[in-house]
Amino acid sequence: MVISPEYYELMENRESMYQLLSRFFIAEIDESLFQHLKKTVFPTETGIKEINEGYRYLERYLKNPGTDPITELAVDFARVFLGAGVYEGTVANPYESVYTSPARLIMQDARDEVLAAYRAKGLDKRESLNVPEDHISLEFEFMAFMCREALEAFDTEDWQKISGSLAEQKDFLDRHLLNWIPEFCEDIEKCSSTDFYLGIAKITNGFLQMEKSILEELVSEAVFDRAYPSFEGS
């Protein structure tokens, strides 16, 4: 594995994307974030069709947000993720347990598993954050933490930590993100009334599919380097 500036940038971009997605799902959009997004130039071609579609939906909303977009987005957030005002129909519950437990309840096995993963890294949820540990925002923040952990290992050229971190990222992606978030994103698309959250759903799902390919490649390169330390991976 050759640690080039481009490779390092990839890791930083992955960390930033997880942090941004985490913010989208933990709370309503405030004025500061909304204005920041309005000034953002989104990529037009990422190589992933679903991500491209998501950015187009996002741009369309941000260019024509209406008279009170903050309130409109807050109402949509409450309806989509909290079920506010929904008596029948689809709700996108942002908890892994809901999508992976037979009874579709919160605080099930998935919560216990991710809590153990966090604590293995010395992490605990803030007491003021009143959501279970398998909330999508916390799972994304944990992936961002592991990206930063890998970057720090790159700085010291600790190949064993790099390899271990990448393997842990891939395992968490497979076991705790890809196993439920695609269905979660489908539910967002079914019940969102704004192009904003429709775009976020498509970006999120497309990003995770891209992550699967990226981490498969990174892990295979890291294993190669550990097995044959005198050679560079292709």
C-alpha cells in the first residue's frame, strides 16, 4: 500500500462525509447549515448514479427553497424520522434495531452490539444525547472516528494499525450499516415531502455502496502489504 497524497485525501474525504451525514440525521437543519449548503458547489459526476441523482435533488431544493425552508425542513424531519403527524404509513426510524429485529423495536441486539464496538474504542455516548446507540447518526460518527484513527496510523506509518483499522471499518460497514440503511433510505424516499431529504436518502445509500467497493479494495491492499512487506501493492 503506497500512502500518496491522493490516498490520504480519500481518507479525509470519507471522514468528512460520514460527519456530514451524521449531522443530517441527528437534528433538523438550522439556518447556519442551510446557508452553508446553499454556498456549496456539489459535484456533477461522482461515478455513482444514485449519488449524482441525490445531489441534483439537493441543488434543486436549495435553489428554490420557498419562503420558510427552515420550518418546512423541520416539519419534514419530524414526519420522516419521528413519525410526527403520521397515523398510518411509512416512517423512516433511524435505528438499526427497528430494521433488524423481528418485532421492529428499538433497543434490541443491534444496540448492544454497537455499544460494545464503541466502548472497545473507549467511546461513550454523550449523556445529553437522548437516543439509543444504534441511531444512524452515531453509527456514522463512529465510522468517521475510525477514519481518523486510520489517518493517525498513516502519519506514524503503523502498518498493523492501518490494516486493523480498515478491517474494522469494513466489518462495521457490513454488519451495522449495509444491513439496514438501504431499506431505511427507501423509506425516506416513500415518506419525504421535500426534495431535500429525498436527495439525502439517495446520497446516503449511494455513498455506502461506494464505501463497500472502496473498503474491499483498501483491505485487500493492506493484507497484501502485511504479507509481503518488501513489495508495494499495485
